[in-house]
Amino acid sequence: MKRQRVGSSLVEDVQAEPREEVLPGLHSLPDAVRDSVVAAYQRALTPVFLYLVPLFAVGVVLALPLPEKELADT
């Protein structure tokens, strides 16, 4: 069994073409149209993640002072 590094696997996944189940019919489009569709998805999703990172950070900061409670036995 060949072992593969996680980092190199992630790089291959990022550089790979989008999967068919994500955008059905994408591979049947002409190259110029396909590139435009992929770029549109990229431009649309990037701000979503950029807004979620600060929200996640605020949530972590607000959760830090919460008291820890033991789980019930029953």
C-alpha cells in the first residue's frame, strides 16, 4: 500500500478540475464558457469564507469564558 502525504493530496485536489457532481454538465461546455462558470463560482464563494472567518473567531472568543460543566451520568 502506497502512503501519500496529506499536503500533496490536498494540492492535487485543489488543482484538479471541478467534479461533475458539483456542477452537472460543466465538462460538456466549451472551454471559454467553462472557465467563466468556474471563475464566477470562485468569485461568489470567496467572500462567503472571508466573512465566516471573523465570525468564527468572534464565536471562539465568546465561548472561551463559558463555564465547563460535567456531563450527567444518567
